[in-house]
Amino acid sequence: MRVLVLGAGFGGLELTTRLSEELGDDVDVVLIDQADGFVFGFSKLDVMFGRTTAEAVHHPYRDLVRPGVRFVRTAIRGIDPTARRVETDAGLFEGDVMVVALGADLHPSATPGLVEAGHEFYTVAGAFATRDVLDRFDGGRVVVGVTSTPFKCPPAPSETALLVHDLLVRRGLRESSEISLVMPLGAPIPPSPAASAALLAAFAERGIAWHPERLVRSLDPGRRVAVLADGDELPFDLFLGVPVHRAPQVVQESGMCVDGWIPVNPLTLETSAPNVYAVGDVTSVGTPKAGVFAEGQAAIVADQIIARHREQAASSTYSGRGICYVEFGADQVARVDVTFRSGQRPSGQFDDPSALYAADKSEFGSSRIRRWFGREWTAH
């Protein structure tokens, strides 16, 4: 059996690891990605704020050496879900099973003025470049703003605002600066009222202006103002933006998307095409667009594929559970354990910020690199 896995993020890495562990050389797994390595989302903030270097958080795919798995670095040009076939710059690939885990593409240029006057910190390149911008920043009005929905890692804008506060305090620039956070959500983390309340208290304590249920539609480079969807304006000296998210163009052209994303069975992650699955940010499964949810979904798809190979019935279904770590600054990290079930309100637990969960978060990253790449690594 050949399995095509499109995308080597959380979902693709967990899926191929599980298949290799269980089936080894009994299955032919082809993992395709155009990047040369993996970077955790939280590592982008670590680099931005000077905790570590870009080189230290980059995990080369050349280190992926697993029985039954072949990594192909190439760009995907076409996806035929019916035939389970993909056209790439490295040639044509076909599979008995195909899993789409290509995530969401980011489009800074879709927001007028963002490229010219602001800095996006959601792409790897953008986040790494923002480190130099922050190094040079000598204080003033900072706006952290979201430009569209949905967007990946909902806590990240809040974390960024808090970490900017810490940075300015360390430099003695906080009293001469202002920080504003603009988000389209009614609360910083809507699925967790307790986490949202803790963040709002942190904003109030630090003097961070919170602008809920609002979007940044454009930046005016000449006047240095962010224009909100309702017409209001916020002046800035430094704008840190979350850019527009879209399913990759090649996925949209495949005919798999409905309302911009791939619909799947919320329990099995099956798409409408036989033997084609989709996991992670590229789907509309109903969980936040965050790596930990892609990882959980990939585990279920792996179970489905393993059961098929062994001619057994798969019994596991996707629970919708994920654990998210939230930076509060001052080396304090909170933990949110939340479950999303179709047709029900999210439920979960919030653990207050502490150094304990900072260590827990670090081990979360270390354990994944150990598991996926077979080597030791510490977050920072």
C-alpha cells in the first residue's frame, strides 16, 4: 500500500511517524513538502523576542530517516483527489490513500499597506525578520492586529502583546510607549472563559489596550494608521500583523474546498473523496487552527490506515481534544486543555500561569522532536 502525505507539519509528521512505527517497510509512505525543515509555531516567538536563534529552531527534513517513509522536497502543482494523484516539480505521485495536511497559506499582501508599513509575524520568514525590527525599535505606539478570520493559533496575538510589554520594560521604554491589541474575537480565547479572563486581567495590569470584535482592514503608510473594519483608526509606530489565511491555491483548485476549506467527517477526518483524508489547518473540522489539533487528527487517520492494511475495523474516532500553552510573559506560561465536539460548546480546564507550565511547554516541544526526528532538542 502506498500512502501519499501532503505536508510535513504537525499532522504530516505525526502521521508518518505512526505509520512507520506500526507498519515499517510493509507500507510505502511518501511525505511531500516544499520546505526544507520544520519550525514550531511557538519557536517563532522565541526567535522574535531574542530567546534563541533561527538556526536553533529549524529542524531539517533531511534528518527524517524512518522505515517505510520517503521524504520528497518539492512543490505540489496539482491534486486529483479522485485518482489520489499529485503533480509536483519532482514528477507524478499516486497512492492508494492520500492525506492532505498542507495547512493554511498566509497572504500579507492581501491587506493593503501591511507589506509597506507593517510587519507580519506568522510566517517563519516574517517572524525571524521581526526580531531585527524589535531590536531596533526605540519605543512608541505598538499595534498588534489581526486582519482576517479564521487565523492560526488564536492565543498568539495576545502572547505577542504581552511579550512586547516585557521587551519594552527591559529596555526602559514602556512608560513612553503604548500597546494595543486588535482581534476579531469577543474574548482572547473564546473556548476558555478562564483563560480569557486571565489574559484580560494581564492586559489591564500592564496597560495594554484591548479592542475586541474588530479587524484591521488596511494600513495607511503615509499617515501611519491602522484602519479598522468599522472605519476607526489607530495610529502606530510599529504594527505587528496577523495576515490573511487561505487554503493553499493548489487545494482550492482541486475542488475539495467548501467555503474556502476542506470539509471532513469530524470523527474520521475522511473527505468526500474515497480514501482521501485531510487534517489540520486546511480543514473546516471545527477545532482551532493549531498544530496540536492537527497532531491529534493525524493519529486517528493513522489508525484508519493501519486498520485497513491489517484488514481490521478501525475503532478510534477523533475526540477534538488539544492542550495549548499560553505565554503570559515574565517566563510564566499557562495551559489550556480543551475539547471541541461537534454540536456542543467547547469544554476544558485552564491552569494558571507558572514556571511549571513553561517547563511543560518546553518538554512538549522536545518530545515531538525526539519522536519525529530522533534527536534531542530543547526549546530555548
